[in-house]
Amino acid sequence: MFIARVLSIVVALAVALGVAKVAHAEADRIRLSHGYSSSYLPLMIVRDRHLLEKRAADMGLGKIAVTWQALDGGNIINDAILAGSIDVAGIGMPGFITLWSKARSIPKSQPIGIGAISGGAMWLNTNNPNVHSLRDFTDKDRIALPGIKTSFAAIALQMAVAKEFGIDQYARLDPLTVGMPHPDAAIALMGGRSEITAHMASPPFSNQEVANPKIHRVLNTRDVFGPLTILMTMASKPFADANPRLMTALIDATDDAVAFIAEHKREAAETYIRVMNARTPIDDLLAVLNDPEAGYGTTPTGAMQYAQFLLHTGTIKVAPQAWTELFIEQMHKRNGS
């Protein structure tokens, strides 16, 4: 009886030590990035309210050192992931799929999706009174967007052009595009003194621009392909594989942030202003958050639609057979697409 009891204690201690060892084996630091628009708001709330640290602690992962930076543009974000200067990045879904296809055969660089961030819509706005549709743009126009040919804005514009002119003409307006972060593009468009005559804009910049009487909207991406996922999080697959519980903590923290936005819109708007040191009036942000087009959530939608477009245009050579190929196992039970 005594021996049996001792053995049970030894086994219990071994199990406990094993769990502790697994928890300790995961990274004790993580470097993340998000962009500038309010479409990244869930990550800004995770950052501001230390939700990832809280979720990690609840899971027994101990104290995690979390650092953040703002990055925009698919090519810049992809380079940061490939260089190993960040561990997890917020990025447009098409930019991620492009990197996934190109780097999937390179074990050290292979990316993997963690979860979605937001859907909603982008608007193509212009200060050119002669432009009312994609057909009205001329060689004198310049369209600002983050990440030429790689950002969500760039791919969304191509998809809109393909719908208007035919799939073989998808790159028709590419020569007019100029790489520029959203804040700078909004200033250039509203200032009206630069070469920029249009901006493929995310909120709140899109809304701020059309409030200017000299600027009007040319298209809404939601009219082109519906309410699909725009932004998502990704990591290098080796990092995600080595830190499965930390990835789960990030998903849970992002879910917490999405719930916070739904329940506390004013505080969420204040978070955006604080994190981005923005001068955006809080009422403008509240209008964005109350817009029926705004959508936040971690379940990916539309990945295969993007992938098929990118495959058809030759942007990628290999497409996934299912959306689950693009994301970590924790996402696979979700009703994604």
C-alpha cells in the first residue's frame, strides 16, 4: 500500500514536471506587427490591453515578453517574416497566400496562417472629378496603395479590374499604382498637391477622405467580392510548430479583442487613437465601427477565392487544395473557406 502510494506520487510529479517542461519549452518572447488602419484594431487591442500576456499566463506559459511594431505593405511584411525580424505579422490575405506559395518548399521560411483579423471593405477614392469608374483612369492618374502587387489593396484592385475588363486585363491599372502607407496616402490625396489622384484606402482613412468635398468614392471592394477576410495573422511555420500553445493563446486573445470591440466601441476607438497616436476624431472612428460593413473575427473566409485568382493570374504557381492547408491546426474545426 505504501509502495503503491509512493509510486502514484512519483508518477504525479513526473507528469507535473513534464507539463512544466512543455510549457517552458515554448518561447518566452514574441515579436508581432500590425498595420495602420482600423482594420487591424483587434491586434491593437491585444497589444494595448496585454491580452496575449494574460492568455499565455492562464495557459501556464509563464511571463511572455511581447513586443510590437507597425508595418504596412505585403512586401515589407513578407521580408520581415523571411528575415526573422518578427515572429507574427498582421497582413492582407492575398499577400500571405503569395508568400505561402513561393516559400512553402523552404522549411526555414515557410509561412503559416494563424487566424483572421477582419473583413469589411476598402474604398478606391479619388480627387479627380473626371474619374467615376475604373474606365476613367488615365496615364495622368496615380493610385496610392501599400505594397505594389503584394498588398491586399493591390490584389483587390486587380480583382476589381478583372471584373470590369476581363481576367486577362487584371493588371491594366498596375502601372498607375504607387507604394505608400495609408496615412501618407490619405494626406497626399486630401492635400491635392502631389501626383496622387486616388487611394485604395482602408478605414478610417477611407471615411476621412470622402468627408472632403473634393474627394469621392469610385468603388467599394465589398461590391466586387463580398465580405471576405481582408486581414489575418501569419507566422513562420517553424515558429508556430514550436509554439502551439502560444499560437492558441494568440487566437484566444484576438477573439477576446473582437468581443471587446463589439461590447465597448468607444473604448476600442480610444485604443486606436492611443496606440497609433492618431488625430482621428473619435466620432469618425465610432462611425467606422458602427458601419454594417465593418467586420472583425478570427475565422478565415474567402481564402480559396483569393488563391484561385492569384493562380489564374500567375502570381502564384501552386494553390492550396483547401483553405486548411494555409492555417494552423487550431483553425481547422472552424467553418472557414
